[in-house]
Amino acid sequence: MCGIVGYVGKKQCLPILINGLRRLEYRGYDSAGVAILSDGKFNRTRAVGKIDCLADKLKGQTMSGTVGIAHTRWATHGGVTEANAHPHAACDDNLVLAHNGIIENYRELKEKFLQGHEFKSETDTEVLAHLIEAHYKGDLRLAVEQALAHVHGTYGLVVMHMNEPEKIVAARMGSPLVVGVGDGEYYIGSDTSPMLAHTKQVIFLDDGEVAEITPDQLKMFTLQDEKVTKCVENIEWDDEQAQKQGFPHFMLKEIFDQPRSLEDALRGRYDLAEGEAHLGGLNMTPEQMRQVKRVVLLACGTAYYAGLAGKYAFERLADLPTEVDVASEFRYRDPIVDDRTLVFGISQSGETADTLAALREAKRKGAQVRGIVNVIGSTIARETGGGTYIHAGPELAVASSKAYTNMVAILLLYALQFGRLKRVSAATGKRLLDALLEIPGKMKSILEKSDEIKKIAEKYQGARDFMFLGRGINYPVALEGSLKLKEITYIHSEAYPGGELKHGPISMLSPEFPIFALMTQNQLYDKMRSNVQEARARQAKVILVATEGDESVKEIADDVIFVPPTMELLEPLLNTLPLQLFAYHMAVALGCDVDRPRNLAKSVTVE
Ligand code: M6R
């Protein structure tokens, strides 16, 4: 979704802004722009398409200047046009502004305050630029605060005014903003990625905060103009971790990161001898943990499928009834929760608007709320004030991979932590942990099959439909495999529990409609085998994920990807990998933009 970069300092800022925008490309966007104050006027250039289109347009232009803002836009209000791209200017080009979020009352604002203003775009953002202009009386920060008092909606914004040439004012409500602290310079970003190459010292803005930034000083205020003191935080991720490291795409790199990122997720969070997990962020005594009577997992997309896999662990190990809810549904239901309900919001970005709103709703109704989040310092992490980082490292491909496996692992550890207070013995806990510690090695052996999986993907690249089947814990894996395929290849695919096939979807099967079935040796193996045979009897081609050594599966499959055996609860940690690789290789074979699939954004910060 949209991205913001800003710089205030002594360096020439154009390369800093353009490189910063490139670091934000993973969020998804359809146009980009930059505005720099040079020689007493704003030099503003915008372009539809990739950052390269903007860079091409900038070639040959002299755009010197040490203070500037830039933006990648993912269209919401108004089409994908240059006029709608940010930064926007107010009437006489003396003020420029870039904005993430949605101004819900932009029509009323126009009518009430902005009669006579000339608008050049169809965006809600331009209204904000004019509104600040209308309130400007020589102090940009005050104008921003006064203008925002009339605004309903969400924003992360950066704004500059010609009369205050060395200054950027930034404000946040519902759309993240971070300030990176350098030596006599400040970086601004909608997340930390544009600044990681320059500084790891950052300050996160909270909702309702305004920052006034000049090369020598950062001053923070509330929207009511009261001074705020903020702490500088240190970001552990480095710039190199956020690069492709020789892989052709971020997604492939991130799929291959999984053995290491899983180790990072587990490190220091278990006690093998006692067979128990200890995730500190829960902030509950054992007595308080025993009071928990129900668990609710809230998330969207891949994080939701990780939650579905985690449900099995919570019910089996922790004896806790567990619901998994799509956050965008939960927030508008009348969810029944109380102080004995423990709600986890699961999110890679920690910024997903629906998940955040669902968590707020759960909190309002009295539930205990925690986060399972990847991005450090993100809104969900800070608002829940408790929970766990999954430590997957930067995930930049739009299609999530390593965040999924780490989410599943953290849910398993939480389930074990609760389970050990109930009926799980030290021996059972130890068996689970031993098996978990073997997973990174087993993941590596699956990743070695990448070329084999590539050949299978190429063989099926003509198929326009796919059916993913799984049962029990492999059903969420099927859902995740199907989502991966559709989001990066645009091929239609569905996922069903194997037992549901005969209740309807089997009618679609044909030689042109292959099935991808998860048929590893767990308690539902025989049932799944029957379902695969039902599909095969309808001439559907069959690709199987099966357990190493189970040669008998070859009789009923066209193609088989073998995976090492593991405990049933841990199967999603292995069985998802062939599906990720299949989707990846299929997308490459079809010439799709793997890391930035059409219409999608990495961080979905609007409803
Ligand atoms: O950042 P989050 O984990 O909260 O994001 C949730 C979904 O938007 C995300 O998982 C989405 O489904 C991915 N594109 C899946 O690959």
C-alpha cells in the first residue's frame, strides 16, 4: 500500500528519496512522485508506473536540494494518473504534501472550508493540502494541527511549506510513520525500510502525534499542540537482511530463509529438559494463564491460515476451545468475549487495518489482547502491549512465506506453554520440542527439491484451475497453498477439506482441472487417500505431497513431492514449503511479477 519517504538534512536528498521509494516498492503501488525544495521553489515530479518511470522522468532535471518528500501511491480515490499521484500541491504551489490513508469527510471539508480553491486531482489527499494551506498563518505545524482537527479518517502525512524551507511536518492517525535519527539529519518513512541503510535509531509516531523536523531538531506534539517526549529505539534488522542476496526474487529468498528464520523464532524460548516453552510477552502468571477459558485468533490472509493451523495445537495441547476468525468479519460481528478470553492478533506487518480494528473491538469488550507480529514497533505490537515477535526478519515479497511458518511455530510454543500447565507432561513437551528442533534441517531437504518442483510447475503451466485438498491439519496448508498460487500466478484455485469434495466441488474436476493433495502419513492418511482416488476416478491429474518412503502413493499420482516425516502438529511447517515453491515456479514460468503481483499490497493499511 502507499509509502512515504522524507529527508531533512545537509545531503542532496534526491538519491535518498528515490532509493527510499525503492525500498518501499514491496508494499505495492501504481504511481510515484517526489518534491524537493530547490532554488526557492518546489520542484515536483510524478509518474504513473514503477519507480523506474519516475527515475526516467527525472533524468536530465537538476533537482538539487536537501529537504524533500516522496511517495508511492496505491490508488483508492481516483484512478491511476499522474495528476492523482503524490506529492500534491495547494493552490499556489507553496505547499506540498504526501499522504497515506483515507480522508473520509473530504467532500464536506471541500464544501465547508475550501470554496474557491482550485483542485487538480480526484484525490482525498489534495483536499488535505488545501485545508492546511487555508489554515496557514506563518507556522506550518500549527496549520497542520488546526486543519487535522476537522479531519475524519486515517493519515500518515508529510508536508512542507516554502516559507519554512528547512522543515517537514509529519502527522499520524491510523497510518504508520517513523522518523530515523541521523547526525544533523532526519529520515522519515511509512516504515523503517527506507532508512535502514542510513540509521537504525528510530522514533515511532503514535496516533494523534505531530512531528516538526528540521536538520538540527525533532520536536513532537499532540494534535492539541502539547509537547510530547519520545524515546529513540534501536532497530535490529540490517539493510543486508532486507536485500535479495543473490536470489532472483525476494519471494524465493524468503522461502529459502525459512530454516534460519524458524531457528530465530525458537531461540531462547523453550526449555528442553522441562519440555516447556516460555514466551515472555504473555505477561501472565501461571495462575492467570489457568484462568483463560478460550482463545480467539484474529488475522487476515496467510496469517489467518497460520491461525487455523495453530488452532489444532491449542485444542490438542492446551485443552482450550479456540476460534480463528477473519479479522474483517470479527470486527463487525457481535463477538462474545470476556476477560477469560485470550485474543491473539496475528500479523506480519503489524499494520493490517482490519486486524487492528478487530483487536480494538475485542479489547473494548473486555478480552485480553496480545500480538503475534513480525514488524518490530508496528502498531499492533505497540497497541497490544504484549505478545511475541515472530522474528522472521524483513519480509518484502507481497506473498508471505517465512512469516507464515514462524507464526505457526509461535502458536505451537504458546499452545505448549498453556498445555504444560494442564495435562501435557514434560516427556510429551520434550518430544514436541525435539521434533520442532529438527524442522529447520528437514526444511532444508525440501528446499533442495526446488528444481524438481520447478519441473512439475512447468508441466502444469497450461492449467487454468487448481484444487488443493487436505484434511485435519493439512486443510489450512491446502488453503495457504491455494492462496499463494492465486495471488502470484492469477490462476483460479480453490482449497477444500478432502471430505468435502463429494459434497459439490468434485463436479468441477476433469483432466484439465488438476488436484494438489496433501497426503502425508498422519491419522487421516487413509481417508485422504480415498479422496484422492475419488478425484482420480474423474480423470483429474494428481500432484501429491507425501511422506518420504511411502512409495505406494506413486500408483495414484501423476507427480509426487516427498517430504520428511514429522509429528502431525508440525506438518504445516514442512508441507507448506512445496506449495510455496510450486506457486513461485509457476509464477516465474508464466512471466508474472512474483514480488509485486497486480492489485496487491504488502501492508494493507486501509479497510
Ligand atoms: O501483515 P499481515 O500478516 O497482517 O497481512 C495479512 C494479509 O494481508 C497477508 O497475509 C496477505 O494475505 C498476503 N499477501 C499473503 O501472501
